[in-house]
Amino acid sequence: MNMTRTCISALALAVGAFGQTPEPKPAPFPDLDLHFDLHNDFPFQNLDAQMDNLKAQAAEMKAFSFAAKEGARDSLRNVEKQFALMQSRVHNDRDRGERDADREYDAGTRALDARRYDDALAHFDRVIDNKASRTDGALYWRAYALNRLGRRDDALASLTSLRQQFPNSSWVKDAQALEVEVRQSNGKAVAPSQEANEDLKLMAVNAVMNADPERAIPLLDGLLKGPSSPQIKDRAMFVLTQNKSPQARAVLVQFAKGAGNPDLQERAVRYIGMTGTPESRQELAGIYAATNNVNVKKAILRSLNGPPASDTLFEIAKNEKNPELRRAALRQLAFTGNAAQAAQLYASEQSPENKEEIVNGLFAHGDAKTLVELARKEADPERKKYIVSRLAMMHSKESTDYMMELLK
């Protein structure tokens, strides 16, 4: 009976040693001979050999389980790495598509200003085909160009597509005003004399603003809300910013908050940012938090420049969930020259792409000292290599000294 208890205890010891790793096994364990002869004639002389064999098999089982667990962990890390890489590629492809669409959109508005309406149509059609975030604006300006070419029915069809596809778009009010103008037209291309009227309007806007600002502000507001060309709207916005009255400032802030279409909102944001005052930075931070328009948020980030804007950018970079916007905020923050904040975010950042944006911002700012400090602390060989590649192009004392340090 004592012998039975002894052998059972030994078996329990082996099973206990194996039971420390309860994770599912990726492959079957090797066959183990755990058969015991527990009859009364169990030979005492073989007990030590049986126990040694049992301990050896328990150790083998434990080692096999540990290797399986480590293999599973390595596989999981590899899957996570591949998933992160795939996500990065998806984001990069999406970002690239949006950048291409932005270039086409901007080229289209420039073509409108130059009165090259056929060229403008080609650019806006590519934005629409790309299904980018500015498709609603492209449909509006497409209708504007078609109307200028005398293609009345096509212009109305483009406006109908805008209302149907984007019923909640900020462009809908502009589309309603343009539709009135299109329906009143006779279906003929705009005459040169009518085009000349826009040039006269530009001169009149400047003259009235200088002579009688109070009367000019409502006129400018009307131009901004009406179916005018991008050039007229931009000039009206610029003239508005030159007036220091509270009324002009209030109109500008209203458009920055979204009183007009997204194009006007971006322009208003840009002009507010140009003032560089603490009040303007506070207004832009509030607008950033309130809007869901990614392009408007990008415009705000671009407008927050210089050392005084670093605190605002730091808070945005810490809290922004959109990967594209967060990268832009990190890059802009590093470019403002606040090395301490940039280094702090670099240390806590997990995304390799975001780390690169911080490095790029510091590189653009010429901050070799901070880049050297980041390179010395960076444990990831690839990330360190990226920093060194930027330092190699800077030719400053700090970067040269660090290169000499690497050669020792």
C-alpha cells in the first residue's frame, strides 16, 4: 500500500510539472510510457530507476510545453507585426489617394480662375471618379464650369447628383444658389463681357472696403455666399481680413466655423491662422474640436505654426484618433521647434510611421541636436537607421560629431 502511494505521488509530481503551462498544445506530445505495475510483488530494486525515468519524462514534457508556448508567442508577434504593416499600407494607400484628389481639386479651381473651364471639368471629374472626401465640392464646381460653358442641362444634373449623394453636405446651400443662376441662364456660354464683370467686382470690392468698410462688409458676405468664382470668393475673404473691425472679424470667424462651404471654411481658417495671435489659436483649437471635416482639420494644423502654437499642437497630437491627422499634428509640432514636446511624444509613440513624422519635422526644422539625442536612445535598429539617414544630410556640428562617434 505504501508502494502504491509512493508511485501515485510520483505520477502526480510529473503531471503537476506539466500542468504549469495550460495553453492549448500546437502539436501532440510524444508518447510516454507511464504504466506502473502496482501489484504487491512490485520490485523494490527497480524503484529508483522507475523514479528517474519518470522525472526525465516530466522534464521532457515541461521543456516541450515551454517550447510550444514560446513558438505560439513568436507566431502571435509575427501576426501582429504583419497586421500592423497591412494597416499601415491601407492608411498609406488611402492617404495617397486623398493627396492625389486634393491636387486635382486645387488644379481644377485654378483652372476656373484662369477661365479654362474644359480643363477644370477634367480635374473635377477625376476627383469624382476617385470618390475622395471632396467629391461634393467637385460636383459643385463641375456644375459651375458646365454652366459657364453653356451646358445648362449637364450643370443641373451635376447639382442633382450633389444633392442626392450628399444631402447633408455644406455645399447644398451653395448648390441651391447656383441652381437659380443656371435656370435663369439661356443655355449659352458666358460672354467675355460677363467675365469682365468679375474683374470689375474685384476692383469694386477693394475700393468700397477702403472708402466705407461698414457698407462693404454685407456686400462681401453676399459675395461669399453667392455663386461667384473661387477667385472672387478668395479675394473677398482676403479683403475681409484686412479690416480690423469687430464686424469683419465676426464674419470671418463665422465662415471658419462652417457658415459657408468647406472651401470657404478652409480659406477662413488659413487667414485667421495668419494673424498668429493667441485669440486666433484659441479659435482654431475650438473649431478643430467641433468639426468632423478632415480637410478643415488639416487646414487648421497647417495654420498652427511657430513656437507659440506648440502647446495647441501637443494636445491635438496626444488626443487625435485619426491616424492621418495625428501624423500631421506630430510633424507640425516637431516643425515648430519645441524639441522637448517632440521628444516626449517620440518616446511614447508606438507607430513607426508616426515616429518618422516626428523625425521629419525635426529634420525640416534643422534640429540636429534633438535628432542626435533620439538616435542615441533608439533601440530599434531600423528606427535608428532612419534618424541617422536624416542626420547625414544636415551637415551641422552636432550631426558631424555624431557621425564621428558612430565611426569609433
